[in-house]
Amino acid sequence: MNPHRLEVADVFRQHEQEFLQRWGPVLSPQQLRVFRDICACQTAALGTRIERCDNCSQETEVFNSCRNRHCPKCQSAAREKWLASQSRDLLPVPYCHVVFTLPHDLAVLALQNPQTIYGVLFRAVSETLLTIAADPRHLGAQIGVLAVLHTWNQQLLAHPHAHCVIPAGGIGPNKSRWIPCRKRFFLPLKVLRRMFRGKFLAFLTAAFRKRKLRFWGTIKQLRNPAEFDRLVRQLRRRNWVVHVRRPFHGPEHVIQYLARYTHRVAISNGRLISLQNGQVTFQWRDSADGNRQKLMTIDAVEFIRRFLLHVLPCGFVKIRHFGFLANRNRREALALCCTLLPACGQQHAAADLQLSAPERKCPACKIGIVRVIESIPAAASTHRPLALANFNTS
């Protein structure tokens, strides 16, 4: 029998009371819901299901999962299902990976105004890419963009950035041909940085003028228009971080990239090393030191606090499509791409075959498929941990 590996849920459960006493009154409803769900995930609190192998007929009782998008244990199945549905949209062309990062000065503002700031980030990123790509001096084509929001760094601190996976080319202005980008070049980095900075600050200033931003604690002075304008001027003088990687080839590489970024949470269970004496030790990658793997040890309550900083607002969409991949015209635009790229149809069929939704093999006979034959709901009173009963999560 395999020994139990340390999980984020173990930290949550062992230090639940201590964390709630310190931070419970200031948590948002969404953060409380995530805390509750992770604590209850794969326990009797969420009920069980009976699974039977269609080959050896062995039956197993399994605890239900919480299915919360922030839970480290619930992302694998969601990721595989999403990738299978997206595989038919892959094109037989090279793809590019572009990362847009907000300056550290905006981290606290983003935490206090996640709906507005992350929305502005998506808008600035999409308009920057689409505008520069449409310029005949650079590409002169309509491109498609899949953008994924991440809000953390390796130490679980606020670090908002957007990963963009983009076909390396686009539809020509007269829709008569596919215009590929250069083999080792997508779009000019300096132009991307300047336009991204300009658009983000313009949208941010507009949000401030419309009173859509809140300022508390260490940034409360930004309520003063003069202080806010001073911050904007400071940010305008800096070089913002945008990474453009060389185009990579083949849908199989695209799938690897998408699997790596689309359904990640702030920290995976695999990075946890130990939980001892109220201290959590986990692995992190130091990009400033050649991406060397290092260990960090912090207080368990602080670990939980950092994790919950990255809970997104209810209903906020973290994976978005733009350009010819936008939902409103994706089918028609991809059909046009298939006429302009002769190999498109064969490539889609191969991708669909490779990414069909996986079925779970029986752990006993290794042959049959495990299927659910009965669900056993938990009592309503056991769905929520007792310690959360005093906090309103509605």
C-alpha cells in the first residue's frame, strides 16, 4: 500500500482552526468556499460512489471530489476533458507562446480589485496582439489567441500574468490566404511591450475615473487622483516584461503547453515536501538563479493565506479566446483556415483520436473499465466542516 503523500488539503485541515481565527473574518465568500471545498474533497463529507469493473466485477467505494477549480486534486480530469474538446481547433502550423506580466507595483491593487484588474489585463493583452498582428509592417493578418490567466509566482505571492498560445500566422486581409510569420520571429518584442503598457495604463486610468477601483491599507493614498496619476507616470517610464518564445511545431507540442498552463492552481500537491511543527516546506523554481529548484519553509497559516490570495472572483473566466478563435466566430473562422491550410482536416482527425476522453482502467485486473453504478450522498449536515459553520459563505 502506497504511503500517503502530503497534500494542500492536509495543511488546510490540520491548521483550519488557527487560520480561521486569524483570517476568517476578512475572507471573501469565494475564498471561504474554496477553503471549505478543499477541506472536504475526497472525504465522507461529500458522499461516496460505488464503482464496478466491467471485466472482473470488483466493486469499490470511493469518496467524491469537490470539483472546485482551485483544488489541486480536481484539475486532472477537468484538464483532460477540456483538452479533448479543444483538440479539433488545433491547426497544422507552428505555435507561439507569449507571456505578458504586470509590474510588481500593481500586485496589491490587483488583489483588492481582481475582477477589474484581471479584466483589464485580458483586454490589454488581446488588443495588443490583434492590433500589432494586423499591422502590415509586422504580419498584416488576423490571428487567433488563447489566453490563460495566472496570478501567482513560485513563492505563492501575487504575480499576475497571462500566458498566450497563438498559431504562428493568420488570415490575410482579403481572406484569400494564410499568412505565416517568420520561422524564428513572431511579433516585435519592443513594440509589444510599449503597446501593452500603453493600453493597460489607459484602461486602468479609465477604470479609476469611473470609480471602479478600491484602495485599502497600504495603497489607500491612491484614492487621491494626484497620487494615482503619479503612479501611472512612474509605470509609464518603466519597461514592462513581455516574453516571446520561438515558434514550436506540431499540435502535440501545443497540447503539452496547454496541459501545462490551462488548469494549474497556485501550487500542486507534488511540490509539497513536509508539514512539521506548523511549518510547510515546498519546492520552488528560482528564475533569477537559472531556474534552480530550491526549498522554502513558511508558517502553515501563511501558506494557506498565500494560497487563497489566488482565488478568482465567482464566475470569472480565466481561459479566453480572441481573434479568429473568439467564441462568436470560431467555427466559421476555423473552417476558413481549413480551406487555406490543406493539411488541416487530417491534422484535426489525428488530434481528436489522440485526445479522446480517457477511461479509467481497473486497478485490480488492469483490463476492465471502471464505471459508477451508484452514488451515495452525504447528509446535509456533514457537507460543511463544523469550523466554517459560523462564517457566511453565501
